Amino acid sequence: MNKIPNIIDNLPPMLSGKELISALSVLPEYDSEIVNASAAERLMALSDIYRIYIPSKMSQEIYSKFYLALMRSLQKKCINTARQQRENFKVIQHKSSYNGGIIGGSDSFSIIGNSGIGKSASIFRSIQLLRGNKVIEMKNPYAKIIPILVVQTPFDSSTKGLMLEILRKIDELLGSKYYENAIRSKATTDSLIGCVSQIALNNIGLLVLDEIQNICHSKNGRNLVGSITQLVNNSGISICFVGTPECKDFFAKAMHLARRTMGLQYGSMEYGTEFIAFCKIIFQYQYMEKHVEITERIIEWLYEHSNGNASIVVSILHDAQEIGILSSEKELTLGLLEKAYNNRMEVLHNYVEFSMIRKSTKRKKNEQQPNDELLLSDSVKIADIVVEAKESGENIVTLLKKNLTVVEVRV
């Protein structure tokens, strides 16, 4: 008899659809009477806006990917498979002849996306649904398994540093002393890889390596990926690489790297139903004296000043209300949003490209199609304005202002 059924039974049922969205959502309780509280109380309550988590398509895909990867990894931890892995490990350690096969790293994948879009939040919400930090304990045979272990890639891409960090995290959850023993014995990198492989085989389901883009900025990056490959091959566990788009070029340099890092890729939200719904939910959490309704203009402004980045939207709404409460303003206005963006987020201006929001317009069946010329009015063309500006030497913005409303944006 193997222990597959017992291990899998310890996982919660897999969720999908509305049930999954409901389980992933985090909406702090909002008391509408908070607007009547003192400024200090409102400022403290304002921090609740950072606790909000609104699941997206990305959240659901990450949850499903984690659940299936964890399940496959646990299925490998049957008695016969584990025994075969231990025998393989011993053979490698003693450098004897080796004819058997080992569990491959087919469950290696990546989650790549821009900073601030909610990757980490989605990952940790998924982990919380998959038992969180609760260790799976088996009695017959006795075993302790960490479902998902999250470790940050060392800034210098040190293989030894990563292996020691994995041991330290394992000790935190299992109450073991692997890290202490490794430091005391001054273990070498090679022996640490072997040690972590054996521990991972018995005690880890899915290993998540966050901030994997650190390998792109270090000469040790390729060596670290090679060590991780060896770890996965020896232990048979599933592994997930999490990072920003800059690591895609690094992984694309070699076939074996590209194959192991195929997976999910995400960008900021497009302007549409998802972004509008996100803004409407966030905007309900107002802590100024007078509650205002969100308008289409405010939603468009938020998109233009965030490029659909959820983290920037939340920060703007938080800081705008903080500025308003401190300056005794009564309500949240577009002016306060502008002030928060210009004064608090100047360092982000170079990373935010103002995107024009294109709205589709339906034409009547017999409506004449416009020609290729762009018209400011029935008789004035943009091309004519450009020619006039060149001939007169006058500022084109000044000429445009005479024919339409021009908004100058500080970049």
C-alpha cells in the first residue's frame, strides 16, 4: 500500500468559478459612519485600503496552476517512488554505476509579470487557500510535508545562499535544525545541494522561487539555475519561478532554460470591464467627510495615470485621501488625485506612459466615412495648423488652443 490517497486527502477541494472568486476576495468591513470620526481615526482606518484584494483572471490561473502542481508533486511521494529516489541519491553520493531513471522536473513553470500588478498577492492568496503554512502530517508512515515553500532568490545569485535559505525556512515550519547543523559543519555548496534535495524529497511539495530576475544581474545566475535544475531532478518536487519580464531574455538563451520556465505571463490591466469594476470597488472605501460617487472621468484619469497598474491606483487613492484629511478637505476630488500623483509619486512618472483611452463608436449604416484628413472643425484641418506654425514660427499648442481644448500634461 502507498500513501498517495492519504496525502491527497489532506488537500482542500479544488475550487473554481464564483466559488473560487469568493474565496480569494478580501474586502475589509467598511463602516459608513467612519466619515464622522476624528481625523486621526479616519487616517488609521484609511490603511484598510491596502488590505483589499480583488481577484482577477490572473488570480484564478495562479491558484489552478499551484493546486495541480502541488497535487502532482504529492502523488510522487509514494513509498516506492521515495525509496527509489533515496537509492538513486545514495548511488550518486558514492559515485557507483547507475542504470536507473529518476523523477524528472517536468513540473517546472514560471509566473512572469510587471511589478505592482498583483503577482505576489495572488500567489499568497492561493497559498492561503491551499492550507497556508499548515504542515501535512502523516502517521503511517510518519512524515511531515510542507505543501508550498516560498523562498526569495539571493540578490547575488549565490547557490549556497539559496540552499541555506531553504533550510532556514524549513526549520521555521518543521522545528528542525538543518540550518544550524549546516552552519556548524561548514557544509560546502555540493553537499548542501545533496542535503536540500533529500529533505525536499521527503518534506516539500511545491518550491516557489520569488524575485528570480536577480539572476539576470549576476555572473552567478546561470550556475544558480543549473543548481536548481539538479535539485529538482534529484528530489522530483514541483518548482515555480516568479519574476519580472526582464528575466525572459535570460531564460530564452538556452533550450533547457526556456523549457523549464514556460508558464504564465501577465501585464497591467487593459481599460475595460475588469479595470472599471476594480476602480468602483476601491472607490467605495472613502474616509473623508463627504462621500462622492466615482465618475467615468475619474476612472479614465486613474487609468491614464497608472497604465492599469493596480498597485499605483490603490496608492493614488490612499495618498489623495490622506492629503485631503490632513488639509481638512471635505471630499475626494480630481484635484486631490492630481496632487497625490504629482507630489507623492514623482519617482514613478518615468515609468508611467499616458495612454489615450480609445472608445469604440458605432456608425449609422448610411453615415459617410471620414476621409484621411483629421479635422478640428468643419473647415480647419490639423495639417493646415502644422503648416501655419512652421511658416509663422508660432507655438503649435497656442494655435491648437484657438480651435479646440488642449490639456498640457507635465511629464
